[in-house]
Amino acid sequence: MFSRSFVRSSMGTLLAAFLLFFLYATPNAHAQEQKATTEAAPADNSAADLHPVLIELFTSEGCSSCPPADALLEKLDEHQPIRGAQLIVLSEHVTYWDHDGWKDPNSSDSLTDRQTDYEHELGRGTPYTPQMIVDGTTEPRLNDPQQVKDALLKAKDAPMIPVRIAGVTIDPQNPTVLHAHIEAAENPDKHTADVYVAVALQRVETQVSKGENGGKHLSHVAVVQQLEKIGKLHKGKTFAQDVELKLKPGTDPKNIRVVTFVQESGPGKLLGAAQYKPAS
């Protein structure tokens, strides 16, 4: 039913080449962007000044091809190599590897369904891991560094509507409840769009004891714990809503990030996105 791996034998080598080609071909790109902005205006060079690009990685701890892709996602998140862009990454763990010796503790049926919906919308075959989706419409092949780079550069120039997350707090009476306020500017698109909110763990580390990655210590970034559709952004309208999200008991509030995005139904084209990270 599922194509469970993707160019397994060469993925590690190709992604290593990608990191050299993409992250270091233009050294200090993010630092240069910060310097240029600072020189142009003393004002705050915040994420609000950058163009959001949403990167979803469908992955699994039971897939031996996935750790290099997980490492790539972490590097993109950390280094932010696309000048003028804010790469907003989400690691979405699927379930169809969970019966092959190792049950991924972060896998979710809802994320598996989301990937399947993408396959139908994009006209692809069966889902596979690792799979990257950029801005809801582009599926760059991870064994082609130039294709990935081109997809991110193209996404940086796509028109977006402003989206904002504000008032993120943990309920003082119940530490498993997170409150936030989500806003989106007027929708100029001809279609009504869906508004999503995701709660993700900043970093997750796992010692895998069985399955294809048995014996390996894996690390992940922006691991989705909850992804909810919270409303609709109608044509010509704005959106504003307070949301209440449940955290798993014992979740460290300093280890979460909140991501919101507006996307055409399908899932389809991204119209806007924003993220919140707690102060370090």
C-alpha cells in the first residue's frame, strides 16, 4: 500500500552533498541578510520582516532513509539559508512504519491522513518517507539538491498574506492548556482557505531499540504533537480567533513552538504562515 522508503541506499550520501551545496555554497547568507537589514534601518530585524516558507517533512523513526532527512530539516531550521525568507519547518511523523518493529512515539494517524490527502491533491501515487512538501504545492525530490533549493527560492517569492500569533500563554491553573490568539489579514484569494494551528516540540531525541533504526540515537526538530483546523478564512475577509490547545502532560513549555498557517482546502496552496518560539 505504501512505498516506504526513498532511494534508501543513496539518501545519506545525497543529503550530505546537499548540505555542502546548499548551506555552505553561500556562507553566512542569514548573517548577511541581518547585516544588510541593520545597515538599511536600525529597526528590529524580526521574523515579521521575512517571507514565510512552510516546509513539511513526512518522516518516521522506523524508516532507515529518514534520519538524514531529519538532519536536513534541522539544518534548514537552524541556519535559515534562504536570504529574506523565514523557513518554518514541521516534522510530521506517520504511522505506517509502526508495525515493522518500532512504534514511533511521535507518529499520528491524523498526520498519516494529511500526507495521504497531499498524495491525492498532487496526483501522486502512494505515500513514502521521507517526503518534503513546500508551501502545500511543491514536492521537491530530496535526492536532487538543486530541485530542493529551487523550490525554496520559488516559495520565497510567492505572495503571502500577513498572519500573526499573539498572546501565547500557558494556563497558570492547568499547565497542559496553551492559549493563543491567531490573526490573518484579508484573503484576496478566490477560494475560502483553512486556518491551522500546530503545536510542535522544539527538539526530540529518541534511542531506538528495534526496527530499521535499531541501536541509533535519533534527533528531530519541530515535531508536531497536535495539528488542528481552527476555522476558515473567507474571500475578502480577515480572521481573528482565540484558541485553546492541549499539551501532553509533562510537556516543557520551553520546548514547544506554535505554528499557524492559512492554506487552500485540499490541502493546497499556502496563503500565509507564522510561528512562535519561546524566548531562550
